[in-house]
Amino acid sequence: MVATWSVPVLRLLTKIVGIVLIVLGIVGVVVGTEPLLGLVNLDTVENVIHLITGGLLLWAGFAREPVLRKVVGTLGVLSLGAGILGFIAPNLFGLVPHGYSHCDNLLHLTLGILGVFFAWIVRGPRAQDVAGA
């Protein structure tokens, strides 16, 4: 059975995550480099990455489906990589001076898994499925 809701849900989630990342990046720039609520890292590099990826996700939420899936899937893989690497080298070899917390790593892993799942596993109906129905 094919999930007919996947594209609208993917668009909505992509826009929401994009907005949240942009807000998190802005908060990080305003607050500085101290961890937010003692849980989430807000180093300068992390803030810039949040602003860029948030803007990219927000843009992708309005793009055609193939572009949407490529952007979400690619950022999902990168987020998974950041989550895994965060457990191995919490300061990402000096890029993140305060280091990733377990909360940072779990958030990256969760976003990565959801990104890969929605972008590359859950699919909407194909043209022949709709025509044959």
C-alpha cells in the first residue's frame, strides 16, 4: 500500500523544521555561545549551519517533489553523520568548541532518521498506481 499523504506531510515537516532551525540559529547569534538551557550547543559554527540548513529546508518545502526529497534526504544523512560523529568526537575536531551534548547528538540522529525515512522510504502514489486505481 502506498502512502498518499507522504508529500504534503513531508512539505509541512520540512517547513516546520526549517523555521525551527532558523529560529535556533538566530537565538544562538543573539544569546552567544553558551549552551541553550544547558542542553543544546550554540557555538558560532553551529549557529551558521542552523541558519543555512533552516533556510535550505524552508526553500525545499516549496520546491518540486524530487528536489524536496533530495534536500531532505541529503540533510538527513548529514544530520545522521553529525549525530554519530558527535558521540565519537564531541567537539568535531575543534569546530564546536563547547562540544556536542548527548541531547545534541540525539536530536541530530532523530532528525537524520526522520529525514531519510520521509525522503527516501515513504513514497507517494506513482502515476501508474493512480491510473490503475
